[in-house]
Amino acid sequence: MEDISQRIDYSHYFWQDEEVRLRAIQPEDWAGDYLGKFDTPARRLLQCATELPPTIAGSKKFAEENANFSSTNGRIMFTIENLAGKGIGGINLNSIDERNGTFSIGIVIDKDFRGQGYGTRAMNILLKYAFLERRLNKFNDYVLEGNEGSARMMKKLGCVQEGIRRQNVYMNGKYLNLIMFGLTKDEFIEKRNKEGVLDHSNR
């Protein structure tokens, strides 16, 4: 039987750039979710909490409930993969407020692939979708105090630090701040045009 995946032409595909591609979560992605939950420092930065021990059943349920864009919680969930088809993380569009045009994005990059620019690339793809296809106007997000990697990514994307929500998270015996970031559609377009990477014709 022919493997149709070998016939896909990605050369003008919206959901990828030169290094990463976004695709629908599949049930078999449960293993990546499960293994990633053993990285406590990274999970604390992501969830702003110390989670209970992970379970295979919980990760399988997560993958099944979000597979093929079937989520019912208002989140649009993607797996991030490199162009060789290797899963390297996950990203989702969430907190969508159509009336006010605001939204947020959650992202996690697997340990072995951090610090290589994959997160910034995946964020740019999803921001382009939110701003130029969904007609949303303002990206709002926060970074937990001490999450230097995510703070650098926000600034690289062109986000503006809009304030600090002081002592808003209690974790590991300390009260921690949330650093608030924001990016408007006009700021996103201006930055991308300056970099010469915004192409309205195909991707």
C-alpha cells in the first residue's frame, strides 16, 4: 500500500518554516507528554505549580482528548515537529476572546531541543495564524520570574514587557512574580516586515 506521506509537497505549506512544522496531536503523542512531565524544573516554569506524579493513563487521556483538533476546552492544540518528522514539543492557541481580539499561546519544547530557536519559530507560525487569519489583535502572556529562556523568547518575538504582577505564584516555598508581556498585530507585522520574513502570498 502506498505511503501517501511521501507524496506531500510542503514547499508552500502555511504551517511550517525552514526548521519546524505544526501538526495535529495524535493519540500516539501520549509518550512525549508523559516523559516531559518528569522534568520538574521545566514543568514548574510552565504550570506555575508542582504537579502530582505523572501517569500513563493521564497522558493517554490528554492525547486522545486533544487529537485531531478535537479539544472542547477552547484550545487549539498542536504538536511541534522538525522537518524530519520528529516531535520536539507542543504549542496551543488559547484564551481566545473574539470580541476584544485577545489571545494567549502556551508552548513547551522537549529538553533535548531547547535553546535552538525552535520555540521562537513555532510561536511565529502561530502568531501569524492568530493575527492574519483569525483577525485577532493582541497577544497577551506572562512569564514566571526566573524563566529567563521564555523571557528572551518573548523579547525576540517583539513582545513588550507591560508590567509585573507581584508575588502572584507560591511555589517551592517562595512567592514569585509574573512578568507580563504583550504584542499587537501592528507590532508583529512591522517587525516581520523589517526582517523581510512576512509573506502574504503563500506561507
